[in-house]
Amino acid sequence: MLVWLKTQIVDKKRDRFIRILFKRLTSSIATIYIVLFRGTPMIVQAMIFYYGVKLIFDLSWWTPLSAGLIIVVLNTAAYIAEILRGSMNAIDKGQMEAARSLGFSRVKSLLYIVYPQAIKNALPAIGNEFIVNLKDTAVLSVIGVLDLFNATRQVVGATYDTVTPFVITAIIYLVLTGVTSLAVNYLENRQAGKEVKHA
């Protein structure tokens, strides 16, 4: 959605004034969102988001965990939107023109021609983003989320053994990131296999 909002093209000849205004407004909102979430650290976002919402609304389900999950999703969305936008820009413009000449609307051209290729090209970068976010969840301990790092610190405080708990935590993170890398590699290979079959 963010990618679509940011990459809208204003057609001054065909679009009416309201549509031009809508496109420019939504594109600006998407740009501001991406700049804010990519330009500020997740630890700061977590503090503002969790305590800010808690201050304004009295929500029973608003726990550190739910706030942390929402922050990770919002943060990841901003990064992935830019990854996909860059991937879309790398696709030859002739493909969109060819789709339009075959009678596809802009939306259908994006859905069936451009987006599938952009996602395929962006898979390695998206995989890296998920791995980085998996490790960055440690910063959510500032709002009280009991993550691996925070749990390890508690174990260190109870046992006075600094090295062993952190070695175990490092192994757990390695397993999690390794599984994510394998999943991304599987998707890449599957996509490559599909291309070979079509060829």
C-alpha cells in the first residue's frame, strides 16, 4: 500500500483536480511516514508510541508486547516500502508500456507485471530486513518487553555467570536468523525454478 501511494503518477491531462490533489496528498503522507520511521531509531519510536498512546487512551490490551509488535510492523513496513520502490524503479519501463498497450489498466499492470518482478528482485533485501528486525527487537526491553536479551540479563543477575547465558542467547539468535535465511533462500530458489519452467 505504501509503495502504491508513493509511486502514484499524476496525469495532468487525464486526472481531475480532486484526483491530482488526492494523489499528491497521499503520496506526501506515505513519504512523511517512511521518512519518520526510517529516520528515527526504533528505541525512540517504542518509547513515544507506547507511553504516548497510554497517556491519551486507556486501553486494556495496550501492553508492552502489543505495542512492541505494532512498532516492529510499522518500522518494517517503512523499510520494505523503500526496498520495493527501489526494486520497481530497476524494472524496465517498457514492461509497463507493453502491458498498457495490451489493454491493462495501470493497477492491473502493477499487480500482474511490475509488483511480482519487484518482489522477486527485492527478496534478498527483504530477507535481510527481517533478520535485522529480529535482532533489533532487543531494544523493546525499554518499554518492558521481556525479549531474549532482557531475559538473559535476568539470568546473569541470578546466577552471576556472565558468559554462558549470553553464549546461549547468541546461539538462539543464530538459529532464528539462520531459519529466516533458509526461508528466504527457499523462496528465491522457488522463484528461479518458476522462471526456468516458463522459459
